Amino acid sequence: MIIREHKPYNALISSMIDKLPNINRWRKAFLSEIFILFLSIRGRINFLQLARYGKYKEQRYRQQFEKRFDFLTFLL
């Protein structure tokens, strides 16, 4: 997999995440990492794939996905 510069994606994602209330700095970094991985991984996406191509371990992805996230607020 070829990883390119993510600055255009980071600017767009961070501007969308900054609009959300009650999101701390660690959660913002995690969400931006997730959205970049969703855009770059081909095929099936699971926690093992996220750990393989991402910068966190598999357990961290599992723990973060257990927490609630309001996608309707994010998309509006």
C-alpha cells in the first residue's frame, strides 16, 4: 500500500471534527486517523487491518469503537 501525504485530508477532517462539542484532543486524533484509514484501505476493514496500516494497536481500535460517537452531528 502506498501512503501519500495526508495534509489535505487532515485539514478537511480536522475542520469537521472541530465543530463537534465535547470531543477531546485524543479523540480528535483518533477520529482523523480512522477516517484516513477508511479512505486508504482497500477491501474489508476490520480491527486487524486498522492495526496493520494505522499507528495504534488493535486493542486501542476496539476500545475506541466501544465509545459512542454521534455521526448525525458530525455530518450536519
